Amino acid sequence: MAARIFQRSRNAMQSGKAHAGEWVLQFESRRPYVPDPLMGWSGRGDTQSQVTLTFPTLDAARAYAERYRIPVHLVPPAPTKLRLQSYADNFK
């Protein structure tokens, strides 16, 4: 089963940066969501897609994937954009 490695970004709703530098290995699903005929909930029988592993560095995540022969593709982190503005700019 294939997996993807990406770096967590900062939560947009909070100013904290907890867990922002972690690298995540997440397995991709093989099956699409199927609605349950009785309740209407969507789900799938693929439990491997629920597994999420975190690593402190990219090298540790790659080493884990190589050790267990997991084919991975790397999602590069998005560049951070720093917008500097003063409080007075709100009233222009």
C-alpha cells in the first residue's frame, strides 16, 4: 500500500506552532467511500487508511518507509508567507 509523507502546517485558527514541524506518513486508501444503505453514513472497509505516523524529521520518515518497503511520495511543504502590517493599516 502506498503512502505519502508531508509536513504538518500551523493551525490557521490558533497562533501556536505545536506539532507544526512534524513529518507525517499517512497511508493512501484503495477504496472509495461507500454510503451505508441503512444509516446513510459514508465509510470504507480499508482500515489501513486510518493509520497516521508522525516523525521528528523527514529522514526518519523516509527510513521507516524504506525499512518496511512502503512506496511513498513526498509532498513538499508550502512556503510560509509573512505579511507584515501595522495596526494602523486596518483603518486605511
